[in-house]
Amino acid sequence: MDNNQNPARGAEFERQAQDILSEHFGVVLQRACAIPIGYPPLLKEHQFDLATEDLKCVGECKNISWTESGNVPSAKMTSVNQAVFYLTFVSDAKYRFVVMKRDTHPRRQETLAEYYYRTYRHLLGEIFIIEIDITTKAVKEFGKSS
């Protein structure tokens, strides 16, 4: 796929995640929400992909897949870690999450979101990983109680 199409794919995934998660959680999620982060706050804003108006739910979207051969997309995992890092600065939010598209590979026994949670859950703290299946609209959460 041409790299110029990746931003469009990401934006489409954000829209789908917004619709699916708004319905699933019974809230209104907005896209592209600039929120002050850092210490002290207000010095810098980060534009989060999804948030409720009251900023009680804040999240980032990651539309990533296993590589064609079934390997871990290492650079993309770094981008998920970066999203987790930014979410740590939104301490007033009751529910912070990274939403990932459900992605499987014939060589793998787990989805990419399951792999991420298994491998990086030590970084998450209070942050949840949410996996959504675009086709079925199924939502699976990984977090403290998982």
C-alpha cells in the first residue's frame, strides 16, 4: 500500500473506533481533542484521538497489523508505547485507553492486541488496551482486571 494512504486509513479507523466505543460505553466520544499534559500542565498540549467532553475517558487509536510474514511490527509497538506514555499525563481521566484493531495472523496464536498486552502490560498501570473487531463491532478490554 502506498504510504500516502496510511493517514486516511488511520483516520477511518479513528472514526470507526469512535462509533463503536461510543455505543459500547454509552458515551459521546469526540475526535482530535487537545489536552494539556506535563508538569506543570498547560505548558504543552497533546492531541488525543478520542475523548469525552468532560475528559473522563481519553484514548489513542492504533491501526496496526502483524507483518505480512507474521512478525511483530516492532516500530509500531514503539508507537503504542508512546501513546501509553502520553496517556500517563492525563491523570484526571477515569478511563484511559489505547484502542487497537483486531488483527490475527495464521502463524500466531494470539491477536496483536493480546500480544501487546502480554508483552507490555508492565507499562500500562491504569491504562487499558481495547481491541475492536471492525466487522462484528466486538469490543475486548485488557487491563487491571484482565
